[in-house]
Amino acid sequence: MEIASIHPQKFVEALDQRTLKDSIIIDVREPHEWDYYHLDEAKLIPMGQIPHRLGELPEDQDIYLVCAHGVRSYRVAEYLQENGIERVINVDGGMAAVGMLRGFQYD
């Protein structure tokens, strides 16, 4: 099964233009990573909590997944698809790429 992805530049542009209103953004990093830098539009659900919190995820909206570099979020995207949540999009490069585009030195 193919995992959809979005280039970080397109993701940031969509955020800035507010074209993701009908979507949800899930940050799968850990709380200390979230505290360091996060998107106000995102909701924090650490990767390890995803299986217990599937009920919080909509099946009728696009779900953008973000982590530090795009690896954990990709794994979560695979897991969600395997569990019947189809509309998942991985943000390539994660918060490191998003932060760089917004002038924030992440790493």
C-alpha cells in the first residue's frame, strides 16, 4: 500500500494559506520534542500512544502526520492504513524541514 506524502514546502504553504482547514495534523513526537518546537495547528499524539488513541482520529478527514524527520510519522501512516484509516499523508522531512523553512534551526 502506497503512503501519500507531501513536500515540506507545500505543507508550509498550505498552512500559511490556511488551506488545510478540513484536515487534522498529528505530531507523533514525544512531549519534550513538542515542547521544544511545534506547530500550533497540530495535535500531539506520541507514536507509542497511537494504538490506544485510534478512536480520536477521524476517518472522514485528511490526517497529516509529522515527526522530527519523517521516519516515525511514516511508520504511523503505515500502521493507520493497516488499521483502516486511509486518509493519511506523511510530511516529508518532518519538523526539521518545516522549521528550516520557517527560519527555525531545529537540529
